[in-house]
Amino acid sequence: MDEYIERLVDLIDPATHRLRNMTVEEARTRILNGSADSVLEIDGSFALVAREGKRVRMARSLDRPMRYFLAKRREGPALIVSDRIDAIHRHLQSEGLERQFHPSYTRMVPAHHVVELQLVGCPDPDPTYTRFFTPVRNALPADLDVIGRSYIGALADETAKWLGGLPEREPVGVCFSGGVDSGSVFLTVYHVMRKLGLNPARLKAFTLNFGDGPDLRQAREFLDRLGLGLFLETIEADPASLDAAETLRVLEDYKPLDVECASMGLALCRGIRARYPEWRFLIDGDGGDENLKDYPIEENPELTIRSVVNNLMLYQEGWGVGRIKHSLTYSGGLSRSYARTYAPARHCGFEGFSPFTRPAVISVAEGIPFATLSSMSVDRLYSLKGEIVRRGIKAHFGVDMPVFAKRRFQHGAIPVEHLRRRLGTLESDYRRQYLAIYQ
């Protein structure tokens, strides 16, 4: 037989990568031939693929999805890479290969890993995974003041780098509910802008409101307490505009909480876009709950406090690569679910950013001795996040940040019962609706 002729199709627009310390080609070289430490040194947001002969390597940052599909051709295998499943499907249609496609046959590159494939034809060997980010657990003392300063210090550093890379005079929008995460992001952006000599008039805090949700009251109280109420801008939305089928097409996933969150993200982004046709840059607090382990353990029957505090980056990566419960199609944890933030923003023409997804911030979070501080008490674990962030904000910016009870983004703009009456609740229904797109 003649030798297979392999093919790589990279559908990811190179202009979407945001690298701060090297070119895209330099980053590709590191991914192809570098050590794990050299890949970790790639500073920014990226989803990159590099190839040498039949060897292909892929890596991504936590804040964007990266998917691939291996197609069979008479000439040899074709690897199609994209940030979206539907883009892979459209490419296969253009090549007359759509009969090979099913959404579950696509694969997601897990965050913080280099994935290597060999394009050698049928049968295709399994990929190999090399972790490039391994923060040290329990590295910090059990001192909430030290932890708060370290955490918000890392948040401020990443925010400063992001602000420094934006075009001069471009406005900055914070997706804002007045909760701990969006509140700390807003205050960090505001104070870092002043420190860098940037004009805070560029800044707005956008709060979504369907008319009867609690977030608007919370957001207004948060800013008014600090004398910053002039930055608040309400984005009004109509509950009738919520459409689960549309969200599923944009999100490309069917987990109920992510469908709810992405629906709110679409409503917020559309409202901002309608009011400001030229607006580009948004910043949010996605990843803050994952970093400080602030999710209701009792809502997930698979979790115990021991599994939460004793597993490296459990909420960021799920159970991890090579584990029985790791999904090849969807990865796990925030590595999977960040599409709830990324996809609505991209769909509406925004470039989003969350400093909580940066390795430097996650490293501090993983260094927190959660087991010691919580004494393995769920209630104490839940109380840590607000206290850590509050102390850090006070230490760096000298302000007393209001801290309210935790509430999910999707449950703040509209009452939960109204949201679920409009969107439904069953994962099986969402899964069936999503798969029907390709039937």
C-alpha cells in the first residue's frame, strides 16, 4: 500500500489568541518540542495546535474550549481542530465526510495538558496527555490575611496585564452581580486602572435584570456602599426571550446549570450589544467559585468534603484525565463548562476574560490549606471564600468590600422558579434536543 497522507485542518482563527510574552509561532514551537515548564510559560489565552510530520500536539488555556475530530479519508487521516463542534461539522460537510460525524465523536483537549496524536491511519492510536500545570497544594500558611493578600495580589497582577494589553480608550465592561467574584473583579479593575493612570470613566458594571431578580438590588447596594454607584448600568431583558433550544446551539452542551448560565450570558451580552454596537471587551468572575471551592457539595451526590479538599483542581478539571469519569468528549469541571461564558460572549462579538482562570491565581488558590482551615466542616469551607476575598481587597485597596450570601449568576437576574419554568430542568431533555440538531 502507498503511505498514508495525513492532513491537519486548524479552524481556530489565529487572531483570537491573546499571548503577552511571545508570538503564536513561538508558542506553537514550545507546544511541539518544549517541556511542560516551557508550555506553562506561555502567558495568555490560547488554543494552539502544532504539527511535525505525523506528530500533532495541542494545548489550551482554561478560558476557552478546544475540540478535535479525526476523519478517515482514502488518502489518509484528517485531523480537524476548532473551538466549536458545529464548525467541525460544517467542514466535514464541505469535504463530503459528514456521514462520519457525530457530536460524541469529537474530543475536547483538557485544560492544562498537552495532547499528542500520531496521524498514522487506521486504527488510530490513543492520544497521550502531558500535564503542564501542577500547582503545589497546601503551600500557604493557615493565615487568612496572608492568603487574602496573596490571592487578590495575583488577581490584581493578572488584571493589570490584561488592561495593559487593551487598546487605549477602549471601554471595559464588568459582568456584575455584586457577588464576591464579580464584586472583587470590579474593585480590582477600578483600583488597578487608577494605579496605572487609566481613565476609570471607561468602566461600566453591567447587571442583568428580568424585572424581578435579586441581583439588581444587590449590585446597587454593593456599589452604593462604596460610593461607586455611578458605574452601574442595568441591562433589562424579557423572560420571553429565553430559548433553551437556542442556548443549546450556542453552548454545545446540555448540563442544566450550564444551560441556565449560558442563557443568562446570552441575554446579558445581547443587551450590551444592542446598546453599544462597538463594545468589545468584557471581564467577569467565572472561576472564582472553583478556585475557592464554593459550590454546594450536597447538590452533587458524587462529592464529599474530603474529595473536594483533597483532589488537585477538582472543580477546575473534574476527576481528571485518565480517570473513569473523565469525558473524552467534554473534559471535566470548568475545563468543560467554561463554554457557558466563552460561547455567549463570542456569539455576540465580545472578547471576554476572567482573571480567576489564570494559572498564577489558581496556584494561590490551590496553595490554601482548605482541610486545616475548614476542619473538614462544610459550613466552615463555605465561609472561607468571602473572608479570604474581603481581607485581600482590604489589604490591597483599603476598602471594605460588601459580602453577600452566595447566589448563582443565573439565579440572580430572575427567580429560579421562573427561570426553570421557561427553560426546563432535565438533562435528558437538553441532551435529546442538542443531538437532534445533527439528526
